[in-house]
Amino acid sequence: MSQHQQQLPQPPQPPPPPPQSSSSPSSTLTHTQNSGHKVRRPRAARACNLCRLKKNKCDELYPCTYCRNRKVDCVYQGQDVTRGRFTPEYVKSLEEQVRQLSAAVEAQKTEAGSRTTAADRSSPALSGLVNVRSASQGSPATEGGLPSSPMRSRPGAPASQEVTAINKHTRNVEFYGSSSSVALLSQLQRDGTRHPRDADATSDEHCESDAAAAVLLSSLHNPGFSPSEVDTGGAAVTPETGIEKQVSVVESTHYRQCSVFLHNFFSSIHYIHPILDKTSFLERCEVLWSGDEAAIQQQASFVPLYYAVLSLGALVGYRDAEPIGGISNQQWSRKFFIEARSRFTSLEIVTDLEMVQSQFFLAKVCQNELNSHWSYFFTGLAGRTAVAMGINRQPGPHSKKSAALIKAEARTWWALYSLEEELSFAMGRPSSLSCDEYHNREFPYTDISELPNPADLALLDPPYCAIIRCMVDFSRITRHLCIKVYLTQNTTPRTIELAQQIEQTLDEWLAGLPTNIRPLQTPDQSIVNSSKEPIWMKRQKLVLYIRYLNLRILTFGSILLTSTYAERSHIPGSYEVIQKGLDAAKKTIETIHETYKYHEFFRTWSVPSCYSSYPPLEMINPPKMQHLLQHVTMAIEVLQTMADECVVAGQHTHVHGERRDRAPSPSPSSPPRDGPAPS
């Protein structure tokens, strides 16, 4: 071998194995075998928590056999479960859960679509108003609504824009919010010249302890129609000495000779709240008049409804020269109110459609008696009963309800919805109907194009039922105004901006009304067309127009009541906005005065007539528009004619008269305070 080959490096040798310690596995195994103990199985490389705890060999499945047999959750602590081996049963259960969740999502989408159709098919401008209450209550649906954070009251609102006092007639504590006429009257009575947010307003002027507010609240109470006196049947409610003479003769026939009051109802208020089917109602009245006790017992819930309708019909009907039995309509109305209330009270808790309707019409009686505090309670009862029945929900595809019942439920629910919102805003109190996501009931169908299936002609309602949907949209605008303007802290420029937005929505609502009941803005055309119109069109046009004007007053009037002239003088557009509110007030007074003067039916409608009490609140504040006092006098004339039957109207007359008399006479050379400076 050459020398070169001998010098080649040798490959490295592997290191010698380490010496085996006494603790090596082989040593341990040998030691265990020699000691005679049982050999323990090696632990699984991947075991669930329960198997580790029980020191059981886990089969490493998910869920493992041990946990699956014992029906407990299988948990692998600190390990990636996705790398595990899943059992077929577990995979199938996951697939089933996915199918169920997918079906639930699709059902929710379908329901949301139907709710949107039911709520917003009148006008796209109203779509943002549906969820206003939902957003304010923290609902996920905040589209067009308010943030879910709690509302903050306007600074000074408890001191000057709300009333909480004890009614000395009933000893009840009553609250009226900033949007109520009671709160506005209280503010004007205390100090019509001082701004509610002035720095010198002290805490002792808070409405909760304001004696003047308590006096005003008690003076606006109707002592002839109050809970305590109705319950006791006192003479202040009904002169029983006269009516009791009729009872022995007509009690067995349920006062059939008073059926003229039903005609009064179906020719007037029925067209504003068309929730009853006239033909069906009169057929059931015949059962009562027949005296068949067995048949009457089968429709026990109809009896209080019958008396509630009689009471309302007597109250709003014509005043005949010869009263029935020598008893006035108002006395008959209060007699029937007591009868209706005692009938449904004796039935205890009953949840059926007739009970909801009877509570609805009892609320209307209280409202027309100008006892809104009690009316608020009856609408609350009706709302709870309706929701307990589920008539706010659309019937399912397998429902066995008749077409007549489906129509009656839809009419009743949405009429109740709008009345509850109307009363809540008029009293400055919250509504009890919760958020709109709960209510997916379809509106009454009044046109074949609205039917989900053109063949379902049995679901069509008369055309005058279209006002129900119109009033629901109107009530949502009202709620939007309440939350955005009356309950939220805003600066004056922000309030003006919101008022302009609400005005636009309100005008779109008016333009979107059905043509046959849309109020005409040109008086010359209305005179020609009115003679050819059905009576229900005339009634609905009048009511819709008055409510439209009234909401404009409340929209723009909030600026007058929450800002000073000095503040408004530096804000662009403030004069124009205030002028719109005053123009609406003038039109309201002119419309009511003209209708009251020439149309007898309107003289018994206390609620529309009392809309004339709102405009003076904007007009008679001395620093404002003294040149409008002529319209204030016209409003006082209307209220004075109502004072004979309603002490509340008389009290409004007294308050407005005092304010008018204290207002300074307008100077021909001085411009209106909120008008532009002369050039």
C-alpha cells in the first residue's frame, strides 16, 4: 500500500453509548417483573380530561367512547381538536345542527321581509321610522332610529316641561310629559315670558312640588266622569233617578229603543276607527234584543262590547230635540259606560277579540269625555289583551281561522296600535306596545292588488278601512317626533334641523294617502267635490287634515317653547320654521271653526274640536305673535260652545282667555318679534 493511501483520514467513529442508568425503562421493567406487580399500560399520547382524571385509556376519538357512553361532554384540554378523529355520530349531529340553524335563518329573513311589507308598503319615507322605538330600547335593528344608549332628558325638562302632581278629585298621582297640553298649559301659566332654561329657574319650581301645577291638573279634571264616581254610580255621573225609571221596562231587551245610538256610531266614529263589521255586529245585537238567555250566554264577551259601542254612539251622536226617555245623550252614554265596565269586570280575565274591542271603545269614550288619564289605562288593557291573544302576529300557513276573523283581528290590532301611540304622545307617556319587531301582522287589505293571492277575495275589507294603515304610518311619525325632539337633548339649531326633516316626512305621508281620502289644499276644489263624496270620505278627510296640521304645530312649536327670541335671532332658518308652525295653527283654528259652525255632527266630537286648544299655546305668548290674537278668539269660541257638556273645555277657555287678556295690544308700527327686521 502506498504512502498516500496510508495517510487518508478515517471516517469518524460513532460515540460510545451512554452507560445505562438504573432508572432506564428496561431496568424499571425488569424490576417490576421481578417484584411481581402488574404491568401498567402506557398512557395515551392524547387523552380527554375525563379519561386523564379516571386514569382510563382514551381511544382518542371525539367524543371518545368513554364519554359518549356516559353522555358527558368530551373535552381535550390544551390540544387542537381539529386534528382529532371525529366519530360518525358526532359528524351527523353537527350536520343536523347546521341544517336547523340554516332553516332558522331563512325563517327569520322571511319574517323580516313580511314585517317590512306590512309596515312600510305605504311610503318609502316611513321605512326609517319603524324601528325608532326598537333602537331606543337597545334592539339590534337601528336602521333610521336612535342609538341604543339611554336617552338623556333635555336640560330643565323636569322643571318646566313636565307635570307630576296629585289630582285632588281622585287623590291619584298623574304624570304628563313635555308633549302634552297639560305640560304646555302649566308652563304658560307659571311664566309665559321666561324661557324654561333660564339660569334663575330654581329647584323649587319643579313640577313635582309645584302647587300651581297641582291646581291646574285638578282644574282640568272632568268631575262628571271620574273613576270613583263611575264605580259608585253617583249622581255626578248619571242622574240615576231618571234612568232607573226606564230600567224595569227595557233591561230585559238591553235597551233596544236606544239602537239609534248604534246608527250614530256607524255613521261617524266607525269611519275613523273601522274595526267592526257592521252587518255581523247588528246580527249579534238581534240576539241580545230577542231575550234568549241561552244564546246570550254563548256570547258573553259581546255584551260589554255592545254597551261600549252604545256609550260611544250616544256621546258622539246628534242631540235630538226630544231625548230618549227624557234623558240626555250624555247621561245615557255614562249609563252605558257603567254597564259595559261592570259586564267585562264580572268576566274577570278574558282574552278574546270582543274584550279587546270593548276596551278599545271604552278608551274612546274616556277620550271624548276628555279624561285621557283613564283612556290611557283602557288602551293599555286592550294592548295587553291583544298581545296575549297574539293578534299582533300574522297567522301561520296552517291557521284554521276564518277570513272574517282574520280581517277583524287585523283591523282591531292596527287601530289599537295607532290609538295607543296617539294617546301616549298626547300625554307625554311611553307606549306599552314594545318594539315593532314583535308586530308582523298584515294591514287590512282594501285593494285586490294588495292580496298575497288574488283568489283570496274573502280577505278584502271595505275601502274605508284604508285609513287604518294611514293612521299607523302617522303614529310612527308622531313617535319619531316624540323621541327625536321632545325626549332628546338637542341644541336649537339641531331642533330646527330635525323639525325640517320631520316636516318632509309628514308631507310625504300626506302625499301618499289614498286619493279618495287625501285632504285637498285648495278650498275651491273641495267645495265642488264634497257634494259628490260618500259620507265616510268627508269624515276621513277632515280628521286626517286636522291631525296633519296638529302635528305640524307640535313639530315647529317645540322650538318656540324651548328657545328664546335672542337665541333664534342668530340661527338661520328659525323664522321660517316658526312661521310654518303659526300658519298650521291658523289653518287648524280656521278649519275647526268653519266645520263647527256649519256641520252639526262635528259639534259632538270632543277630541277633534279640542285640537283647537293647541294653537293658542303657540300664539298667545306675549313676546310672540300678538297679531294672531284674532285666531285665539276663534279657538276660544269653539271651546266655549263645548263648555256646557265638558268642564275641561271650559277650563281651557278660561286659561286661554286669561292669557289673551294679558297679551299686549299689537302695535301697527312694530313687526312681529320673530319676523324679519324691516328693510
